[in-house]
Amino acid sequence: MSTAVQSRLNAWLLHPWAKPACWVLCAIPALALLAAAFGDALGANPAERLIRETGEWALRFLWLTLLISPLRELAGLPGVLRLRRPLGVTAFVYAALHFLAYAWLDKGLILPDIFADVFKRNFILVGMLALLLMLPLALTSFNASIRALGGRRWQMLHKLVYAVALLGLLHFYWKKSAKNDVDEVMVYAVLLALLLGWRVMRRGGILAALRVH
């Protein structure tokens, strides 16, 4: 990418409207599902589609959140860091909607049935663990939280995102493997392996060594 293109992209990313535009784009899948629900256009099994799509959008936004650091370094776009927090919060919102759709549409908000299902089915248990781990990340996604916790402790806390991603992928795999439909899961797995692998190589200095040679 040329320096001129990088400068233009960074200027756009640093524009005051960049974050609001990101929030609007993040809301589009939810608004589309809501419009489809009101228009009776969710297909033969509306509950299943709402549960499935909110969960998949949670994974997509989580993967996009993990993409920010590699994109900043590999594409030379420091301004993209401004979008990491909106993307991470959006991933949590879609995960919460995923759970709400399951609890309401599948279990009728009957708590004993929900608790029984969580401990009976492994994929629901790991999904719940992922959601619970996302909660402190969402609650501390503001500048005041960084000041209160201190930068180092805040960074350590937010490393939970890697556990969340692995649990989310396992949740998705167990759900899909029950129907012998894991092709899509493998795409998510490969992308996650690349995102985490980049971090491992960077931490170990392997990327720097490759640049030298």
C-alpha cells in the first residue's frame, strides 16, 4: 500500500465521523434481522434463524476485533485502532442477543429449563462461558475503566478475548458437528489460527526476523 493511500485512510479513520459510521455499520445486521422479523421474512423457522444469525454475527465481529492489530501493523494504519472498541462491544451485543434469542424463543425465558439445558449440552455450556467472559470486557471498554484499573491490569484483563474466541469457536463447532456441517466452522478456524498465529510470531520476534531476511 502506498504512503499516499495510507495517509488518506488514516485521515479518514481519524475523522470525528469514523466512529459513528462504524457504529451504524455494526447495527445494520441487527436492523436487517429486525426488519425481516416484522416483515415475516425469516423463513420457516424464524426462531432458529434469529438464534443462528446473531451468534454468527457475534463471531464475525469478534474476528474483526482481533484483525485490528495485524491490520494496524501490516497495512500501516494506526488510525484503525479507534475502531477496535466499537467492534468488540458490538461482538458482545450480538452474543447477548444470541443468548436472549435462545432463552426467549427456544426456552420461553423459563430459568429452570435454561439452567438444565446449559449443563446438559456441552455446546451451550461453552457458549455461556464465552458470554460470561465477554461481560467484563464490555463493562471495561471505556476510558474511565482504563484509568481505574491501570493500563497494565486493563490489558491483562482484555487478553480474555483470546479465551472468548476459542470458546466461541468450540461452541460453533459442537453446534454444527451435531448436523455434520462443519465446512463454515473450518473457515472460522483457519481465520482464527492466522490471527492468533500472527500474534505468536510477533511476540516471539519471528516476524521481525523475517523482515530482516
